Amino acid sequence: MTKKLLYYELTWKIIGAALEVHKILGPGFLEAVYEDALCIELDRCNIKYQRQVELKINYKKTTLKPRYRADLFIEDKIIVDNKATTGLTDVDKAQLFNYLKATKMKVGLLINFGTKSLEWKRFICDYYFNSEE
């Protein structure tokens, strides 16, 4: 018996949309171009999202001044962090985990459009255990 991943179907729809964007645009554009194109694909798939969502970071009941912006919140379930680099790094992964912790969301996708083939990683965070699936 296989364990079904959290938000499995929605995750694969998002990855499919990203694959379509990468197939048409290929590598070499700025991150903002890929985000615009991905949003067009998400609209075509009837997937609801919010763009550039400001995250407030709290420390001992005080909201800190530095703010982060998550690229996409998908249906209030999944955070998508888009990249257009030569490869995903541990820093990219740590940033996504911080977004998940700050929002208390459990699933994140790190998508890199900057490589010859689309690079993506799915993460789950339960605030005590971080996992790359």
C-alpha cells in the first residue's frame, strides 16, 4: 500500500503548469517572466492563487520589520517559490522552509526555470520535521 502525499493532485497540476511554461519559454528569462507565465497556466487550469504575498515574521508576539514575499500561495494550501538560476541550493530550500514555518502551511514547491530541464522539489513541513519528498 502506498501512502498518498498531502495535496497530491494539486501539486501535480502546479508542476504540470510549470512544465508547460518551461517547455514554451525554456531557460534564460528573469524570474518575473516565469511567474507571469505560470499564473497564465494556473488560470487555464482553474487553480486559485495569490501573488507576491507578504509574510509577517513574529518574534515573541512582536512583528519584525523585515518582510518576506512568497511568490505564490496556491488555494491557501501550497507555497510556490519560483527561481531562475543555474540550480537549486540549500539556501533556496531554507528560504522555502522559513516561508512554510511563518505561514504554518505544510506543503511547498521550489521550482527552478533556469536550467535546461525544469527543476522542482516538493517539501512538507510539520514544524518539527522537514522533509524533501
